[in-house]
Amino acid sequence: MSRTSSSPSERFFSRPWIQASLPWVFPVFVLAAWQVSSQAGWLSTRVLPEPWAVVKAFWALTVSGEIWTHVATSTWRALVGFAIGGGLGLALGLLTGTFRSAETLLDSTLQMIRNIPALALIPLVILWFGIDETAKLFLVALGVFFPVYLNTFHGIRSVDKGLIEMARSYGLSGWPLYRQVILPGAMASILVGVRFSLGLMWVLLIVAETISAQAGIGYMTMNAREFLQTDVVLVGILLYALLGKLADVAAKGLERWWLRWHPGYQPQPKT
Amino acid sequence: MSQQDLQIQGGTVAACAPVQGRSEPVARAPATHRPHGAAVDASGIVKRYGDRDVLQNVDLRIEPGEFVSIVGRSGCGKSTLLRLLAGLETATSGRISLDGDDAQLHRQDIRIMFQDARLLPWKRVLDNVALGLPGAEGRERAAEALAQVGLADRAKEWPAVLSGGQRQRVALARALVHAPRLLLLDEPLGALDALTRIEMHRLIESLWQRHGFTALLVTHDVAESVALADRVVLIEDHRIALDQRVDLPRPRHRNPAFAAYEEQILNRVLQQPEGEVAPDWVPETTAAHALRWAV
């Protein structure tokens, strides 16, 4: 058999629908094995509920409307925390990146704080803010602050000096120079920080919500744990995965829009 | 390509007609009372970095509307002189004036074209040309300038998709849209291939003839300076070593008279023993029919 002609099995695997479904073969197999072993009683429902039970729990929570309150509460916390922390990180990053004096004044302090894990502050945060919303927002804001801050600072500092020199010699200075040259030049780096922060945002929120809360996905899973509802716990975990993925898709969308000039983000020309 | 070529040549012909006397230095005074090009006078220019002299007591006068080219080996200080004129750096001592005033007061009359095009990658071609111009009128003028360099149809593109020659043409349009009275060219064609360079020579020459600005070109290509300049200035050992007028009719062709100028200047450049300035310099050996020297 010559090397150029493909064997029947190769031809079979090169069909588009086969190509598209191949990545799902393994997950479906795992799900099936899981379902079978739960039904046969090999797997205790206290360890893992059967997949079908998770689907049913999800449906029950959706129908009762309970899930939406929790998702809305968690999303609100995540976004407000992100807005505060990310906004401050952006503002301070722009400040220290632009002005040397601000860097000397603030940067080493910020670097010291950065090395404290945000979660190590939980006892202190509870003492300061009690267990209400402020504590959760504070933790999220603190956690997302640093990726945005560091990447903004780095982005501003690594803007091509030649472009700034050119823009100055073409009469740009002050805010126009900042808006048209420095900020867009730093944007790629800033967005890396934003994307990183969006991932961190959910991690911190999960921890914050499991400490103490009256609503939210974390509260729902902790509550379900008390009543040994492993299916609801799994629904919570899957929700976090879904929301994390959504945040990542949103960040990618931002990159595609703001960096659309960048060759790396342009659609490949059809040849 | 061929369409752009036609446009360029058309521009040359149209622009050439009223200024036939350009080849004669005496008859090149413009017809209007106030010439568009600026008179440049740099006197006693010294530039020092630490204890290293880059320029020692350089005097350079350029007539309004004149095209002057500065050649020299790498590291001789020719680019520094250009950057001083552009106001990107300040001289250790000496005076640079435009039409008799301090050049710093005329920053908006001076535009520079860099070796790398320095287009803002996040602005479309038209917005790059309109940089520093306000509003819709600025964009209109930018579109006009783009048409003059033959790139009107690329206005909506990102700079990343343009070729090196096209990027430099956009940079040229961006400089011209400000109607500069002194255009500084810092080896703008150094990174382009030979054919694109010849095309760019024609384009720059025709635009210079049409707009009448004063032009100062820094290059290490002697043939390029003979092709474009009224005067070729050689900088050697941090000072001006040669100031050679090129009396050839435009548009210039590579005929024996052209070759004679090129050889004369080149011989003068090569006289200088290679010192510490450019220790790794090796003469380029090229085919005789495409004689292009790099210094």
C-alpha cells in the first residue's frame, strides 16, 4: 500500500463530524461509567451522587427559582469586588507607570502587600468588617487588585519609546498623547492582568462565601453539605466552573475588540 | 503597482513643469515672496555624550527649499545632527535657527521621518496620517495626503498588513499633511529593497518639488544622496568634511555624469582611513550594472 492513499480507518477518522465528536468521547465514557457504578451501588451517594441526580437537582433548583437568587448574589459580589479592585489596580498602575515619583513612593509598599496571600487576611477581615457583604467584597477586591496593577504598570513602562518620541515630535502631549499612544500601547498587557484577575475573582469568592453567607453559590453548597445533599454541592461546583468559563470568554472578547489591530487577533486571511 | 507608478510619474511631470530651473542653483529662488521652505542655519553645533564628542563645531546652512543630504559612516554623528534639528535632542552648545528664529519656536514647521515608519499599530492607516490633526477636516487632509503617496485605497487597513515600503509611504503622508517647511528624513529607506527605494526616490522628489519644503536627508547610501540632493554634505570625524553641490537636471538618471558625482564623493569618503569609527566596515562588492555603494 502506498503512503499517499489513506487506509479506510484513516478516512473514517478524518470525517468532520467524527473530528468534532472525538474530544467528547472520553468525558461521555466517564459520565457513563459514573452513572453505571452509582446505579450498581459501587459508588456511595455520599461520595458522589449519580450524574442523573445532579441534573435533577439542577432542574429542581431552577424551577423553584432558588438557583437564580444565589447566582445573582454571587455574580453581583464578584463584579462589584472586581470593579473596585480592578479599578484601583488600573488607576494606581497608571499612576506608578507614568510618574517615577509615584513609583518611588508607592511601589515598594504595594509589592510588600502583594506578598501577603489575600486569604491569610480572612481572620482580620472578619474582625474588621464582620461577616457581611463588605468582607467578601474586600477579599475579592484585594485579590484582583494585584494582577491588574502589576500588568498595567508593566504595560505603561514597556510602551515603545520610539512611538512616544514620534508622537511628541508630531505635536502630541498631555492627555492626547496618553489616550492615543501610551494607553493603547499598554492595553495588551492590561488585558492580560484583567483576564488573570477574572479567574482569581471566582476563586476568592468561593472561599469568601463558604466562610459565612446568607445567599450565594457558596452558601448554597455549604448548606447542602450540612444536609448531605451531594447533588446540590455538585451543582454549585459546576456553576462555578460555568461562571469562570463565562468570565474567561468575556475577557477574550475584550481582547479581540481592543486588540483588533494586533496581527495575533486578526482573522486569518483566506488563501 | 503599475497604477501607483503612473500616479507617481504623473506627479513628477506635473510638478516639474513650472520649476525647470531647479537644476541651476542660481535660478532656484521660488516665485512667491515668502518661500514655503524654511532657511536652516545651524552654527557652532557641539554635541557631547558624557566625555564622548559626537559633533564638534558643525556649521550647516540650508537655503529655503533646498534638498540637502548628509552622508557618512555609521556612528559619525549624522543622525545626531538630524535629531538636534528636529528638537528631539538638545545641543551641548551652538545655535539652530529657522528663518532667523530659534528652531524651538518652529517645532510645528519641522517634521521628521524615521528609519522605522513608527506608525501606531492600533490606528488605521488614515488615522495614523491624521495624527495630531483635529476633527473631520484633519481626516480630509489626511485622505488627500494618502492619495498623494498613492495609498488612498488602503486608508481603512491596519498598519500591520502593509509592506515596508507602504508603511514608509504612510509615514511620508503623515509628515506631509502638516505642510512642514522643513522635512527631516532619517535614513527612511534604509530597510527597503532596491526597487522600492527607487520608487520612493521618485515619490519623495516629486512631493518635494510640488510642496517646496526644505529637505534634509540622512543616508549612508551615496547613490541615494546623488539621486535626490542639491548638495551632499559629508560628516567625518564629528565634523563636516565635504560639501558638494550636485548640478544634475531632474529627474536624475544614472548616466555617466551621475556616476562621476557618485564616484567623486565615494572616493572622498574612502580616503579616510578606517579608524575607530567603523572598524568592521567592508566595501560592498556589487554587480557593475547595479552600482550601489553603502558607506
